[in-house]
Amino acid sequence: MQGEKDLIPKMLYQVHLDDLVPQNNFYRLLNRELDLHFLYKATKQYYGNEGQESIDPVVFFKICLVGYLNNINSDRKLIDYCSNCLDIRLFIKYDIDEPLPWHSTISRTRQLYGEELFLSLFRKVLSLCVEKGMVKGKRQAVDSAFIKANAGLDSLVEKEVLDDVAAYASELNENNEFKVTVQKKEQVAERQVWQKKRSVDHPGADCEKSKFLSNATHYSPTDPDARISTKPRKPRNLNYLGQVAVDTAHHVITGVCVDFADKKDSQCLEKICDITIDNLKENHIEIAQLLADTGYSSGEALNYLEEKKIDAWIPNFGQFTPDREGFIYNKEQNQYECQRGNCAILPFKNARTDKKGYTRFVYRSSESVCKNCPLKAECCGEKTKFKKIEHTQHHNVYMKNHEKRTHNEGYAKYMSRLRSATVEPVLGTLINFLNMKRVNTRGIELANKHVLMAALTYNLKKYLKFATKKAKSKAIAIKVGVETAFSTYFSFFLPIFNPCKIILLKEEKSEVKKRHPLNELL
């Protein structure tokens, strides 16, 4: 007989929330493994002794974890999602008929707590991973990605051009009310004239128009810390620059931070390295090697890693030329020496600094020496009367790195593959599945909290998965029993004790596999 089900509400229900959630639920496992009671002492400084009670700090961080685990970026949607899930209500200790906190409470509490609290929680999860043997600390792979800011290009406004910069700056210094960094007047004025010619009426309305925008001429009053940035074949946006350091052993994140998007990766290397070193130092681990791509290559970065005694495997940037055809660099006398023609000497002349702030050393030969050289037209050119060679001020550092990678070419290629296989999948997971694609807050401080929560969530998921794998392997070992272990080891060491039976026929091997106790269990 066909059945038909109707819902008939009751006046009273005799049910407990604990009975409705399965014992093997993910949030039950998470609640057992992660102890957050230290947060009560850590957050006590943010509250007074009077007034209404605030949201429980443990509840706040648990609700945030749920948002990152389920890739929910909105606080409104996060509260709605938590209120509809029984296992999450049990996780945050809210009963079925108990209302959850307002979404604005989550936002205000996030702004109330400092970065050090989020960092302490990240280090707590990292220490759990270290205790499980998931972090070795020998090699750290570093990479970066843009994180979309909570502001659009339509919010951009032009920076004001000051007629009398010195008078305005002195007035502000006398009042001691503001600290202002004034852009170069000529650069800003020239950019604004160019934009007027292009008829840029609405900065963010069109990608063709947005390509003429610059951080030197525009800023966003919605989020002043966001910067205009882009990648090849992608439109410009207001972004932050997220930096991630990952251990190569089990892909655990050991360091994470946010910087301004108009910076280069090489300028952020020192910051992410210091953070990673401090995080691992608490667990008595030291970094031995650092893997990064060409974007992190700079003289300052390589010098910093050498001072820290870290073995860096970073390719030199593409414009670096280790060899000059027909010339050899004499490091002791700081000069270039010609190996063909009239064997001219190119001594050091001066140092020049370009608009971007890069300093280059200039080496130039004498006109009288190159005048009668048979290779003058090929070497110097038809109109130039002397030979000039320039190289960066960090030439010695780049050469040292080039020689190391050349002498260990195979190992350098292995390190490059290891870096891409380690940190790039981690970044993809953070961006696409753990809510790091876009920040729902404003300001670089809140953006840093955002990436810390995403990173610790990633580590927490790996920690729980790693613990589950170990438990399964132990269960199988118990099922197999002592007889299986004895037969396995006996068959392994059999050729050692009986040299006459070292070579076995394929038929005998197949019969042994068929009779193996593990096959019977499977």
C-alpha cells in the first residue's frame, strides 16, 4: 500500500541536540582535536568589568572557522548557514531554540581583536601539526597571489595637486595633526593632463579606461590601503598582495601575511621570511632552504637570505646577463677587460640611479684605444667611439647565485619543480575553496586577519586528515593480526636466510599473492 507523509507539529518535543548529530560528524572531531579555551585569557584585555556580556570569544572563532571551511564570505549568510545546521549548533553550543548572534556582532568583534590574537591561534594550529610530525622545516616554498579588496575601481578619486607643497607640509608639521607623504607634483600633473586628453570620465566603468589609472594619481577613499594592480591578460582591480610560505614535507602553511599590492615580491621576501622564522622558532625548528620564483630575485633579497644563512634557490631575473661577449670582468680591480681586438680596459666610471631607484655601475673604455680596433663597428657601433658596459650594483650577488645554479643544474631544476608542486596547489586551495579570493573587510590590518584565518583553516583540515589516515592504518594492522605480520616479514627475509631460493618463478609469486591474508580481507 502506498504511503503518504504529513508533518504534524507537536506542542512539546523530547529530543536533545546531541542525539541528532552523528558521532562521526566532522565538527565533533574538530571540537575534540582543537582546544580554544586559551582564548578567554587572551581576550580578557579587550573587555571591561561592567555592561552587558559580549559574544563568547570561542564561539566567535568557531563561527569564523565555519565560514572559512564552507567558503562563505558574507557574515549575514554565515549566520543563516549556522542557524540551519544542527551539527554547527552543537559545535558552537547553541541549542535548537536559541537565537544566534547578529551578523554585525561578528563584524565588530573581528575589528575589536588585534592581529596578535589571530596570529596566536595560527601558531596554535601550527604547533599541533608539528607535534604530529607534519612539519620538518628544512625547505620552505614561498609564493604570492592577489586578493581582491572590498572596493571597486568606481570608487577611485584623483589625488589633489598642491601648488605650494612646501608651505602646506610646513603647516601640517607645525600643527602635528597629520603625517602626509606628498607625491611629486610634476609626475601627478603630467598624468592628469594625459588622462584629460583620454577623456576618462568614470575610472572603473571600462577596462580600456581603467588601464590609464595609476596609484600615483588615484586612490580609493573606500579602502585607502587597497592598490591598483593587475596580472598579464587580466583587468586591473583594487587588490592586496598575499604572501604564503609552505613547508615541503606535508604542505603545511608555516607563514602568511598581507602587503600592499603595488609592491614587488622581492620587496616582501624579508617580511614573510621573518614571520615564518618566528613561527617555526616557537617549535624549535630552523629554516635551512628557501624556494621561490624569479619574482623574488633581487640583490637585497639575496643578501638578506645570505645574512640569515638560508640556502636560497631563486632564479635570477631575466634581464641579468652573466657573460659579456668578448669581455671578462675582473672583480679585484673592478674593471672589464677586452679579450679580442686591441684588448681594451673598461675601468669603473660612475654609478647611475634610474627613475625606478635601481643603481647601475658604468664601465667605459677610452676613445683612443678603440679608435683603430678592427672590431669597432661590431662592438661599439658605427657612431659610438667607445665601449660602455653597465651592470647592477648587486652584480657580485647575482653572479654567485648564477654559479651555484649552473654547477648544480639538475638540483636547481628539481627545486623549481618542488616549489611549484608545493606552494601553488596550496594557493589555489586557499583562493578557490577557503575564502581567500576576496576580503569582506577594509584596511590592511583586517585583511591580514583574513588570510591568517584562511591559512589556519587549511592547516586544520590537513591536520584532521593526517590524524584520520594514521588511525586507519592502525586499525588495519589490528585486523591483520600477528600471523599476517609474521608471514609478511618471513617472506621478506626468506631470500636472506636461504640463498638457494633467491630467484622465484612468476607462478610461485602469483600463488603467494593469492594466498596473502590481506587479499582475503579486501
